[in-house]
Amino acid sequence: MRLFLVIVVALLYAGTAEAQLINAKRLRFIAAPLTVADNGGGTAATATLTVAEVSYIPITCNDSNGCTISLTDTGARDGQVLVIVQVSASPGLLTFNDSSGVLELLNGTAYVTAQWEALTIQYVTDRWVEVSRTQFAGAITAADVATFTNKTYDAAGTGNTFTSTHTEWIPAARCDNATATSPDWSFPTSNPAVPACLTGSNTQLGVLDFADGVTALSAQFHRMLPADWSGTIGIKFKWLTSATSGAVVWQAATIPVADAETADPAFNAASTVTDTAKGTTLQTNDAAIASVTITGALAGELLFWKITRDPTTGADTLAATARLLGVELTFTRAQ
């Protein structure tokens, strides 16, 4: 009788959740190391993982072109968790691609690993679903998108760099009643652009007039390059004209001046853009140069700008005054 009771109790215990959990651990916490050989074809090697009763797969990729890893659901169990780790430092990286109905990766984006980075997935009903990924060995890529809310980024912290794009608008002129002045601009002793006021029904607008004719007209301004400036500088001209046809050629020339250098250097070759007038009189035009020639420029230096319209060039066919509203500079800063 006592032996019978012991057997019954043992059988009842074996059916409890605790016993099932112990059995599940015994079955599923199993490692299945995988080494992927070089396919010798100059392309990424491929491999398909065997996932039945496996919870951890360390992978070594021996192909210098990388290894593309696929999964199957054969033998997978609902709720099963699988951790996949790249253990090799070289020669190749692992790539996991989103596969609808088989492997659902975060935002549908592929995952490329480096050494000791891991992909954690769980089998849900009929497919693998990403739980998490680590990417501490490599930099965040364009595919890794995140929204930062209530976060503080220490751009001045050791090793930190925050690169951003900045713009600066430089108006061509301002109007005091009908008198135009251009406080941001300097004008040559001959053939200057002329500050003017454009009086509308609602607005009083200061412009720089670059007349049509046989002579190139110009105006200048200067700005300090930020100490953390990096990369190229772009410029956008905003202008209008009374004409409804023809094109104007805008030129932007620069020259940098460093500490202990003369403030009267020769300009670099001008960068140009040709822009056609709108079909309606006095409609505004935007004309942009993505990268202006800035030979010799370094962060923290003074940069002189010379803006010119040369009606004598063959491409300038605007038989009217081009009225400049202002220019916008675009540059990057690495803080």
C-alpha cells in the first residue's frame, strides 16, 4: 500500500507545472555550435540553422565575404527562445534577413553582426520573431532607426561626436521706408550690385539689384567658419525678376583667411549655377550650389564670399535685372 501511494505521488508531481518546466529546461537549453565554411565563390556563404530542441547557436563564419544565415521552423516549439551569437572575430560577418512568415525582424530590417553580437528570437505560433539584438561592436547604421525622447546627448563628452547640418540666411538688404541699406554686405568701388526696395501691396522688401548689361556686378560678405565646422558648404540664391523668360548665372567665389594671413587674398575660382526665370513676373526663384569651391578653408577661419552676376556669359540670357533677396549657407558641424 505504501509503495502504491509513493508511485501515485510521483506520477502526480511529474504532471505539475514545475516538473514540466524542469523537463522543458532539460530539453531546450542545448547548444548547437555551427561553423560555416568558405564557399570559394567570392560571394557570401549560406547556412540554414537546425533549431529543434536548441536554445543557443554559436556561429563561426570562415568566409571573408560573410555568411548569410537562414532559419527553418522544422521542430520549433511555440514559445521556444533561441539565442544566436557570432563567436568568430574574422574573416566574415553574419547577415540575417527578414523573411515574412519565417523570421520577422525589427522593422523588417536586416541584421549584420560582429563578434560577440547576438540575435535573440522566439517562436510564436508559426514563425520566429525578433526579441532583441546587440550591436555594441559596431557603429549604429542608417538602418538602425530610433526616436530619442527626453534624452540628453553629451556632445562634449570624451569620444563623442555629434554631426549636424546648419543653415544661415543672409538677407540682401533692408528697407527704412523706401531707403535700402545692406548692413551685411560690402560693395566694390566699381560695378557693384545696388541695394533697392521692392514695395508691394503688403510687404516692403530689401533686395540687391544685379542689372543686365555689359559688365559683371558683385557684392561681398564674410563669415567666420565655426570651430567645429566640417565638410562642404552649400549656397542657395533666392531671387526674382520682372522678366518671364531667360536665365541668370549666379557665381559664388570664396577665400579663407587664417590668423596672421592677409585680409586681401585672391578668390578661389567661382562656383556657378544657372537658373531660369519663372513664367510669371516677380515670382521667387531658388537656385542652389550643393558644394562651393572652398580650397584652403579650415575650421575657425574667416571666409570671404563674393557673389556675382555676369551678364556677358553666354548662359546668362535674362534681359532684365535679377533682384537678389538673399543667400542661404548650408554647412555641417561635428560637435
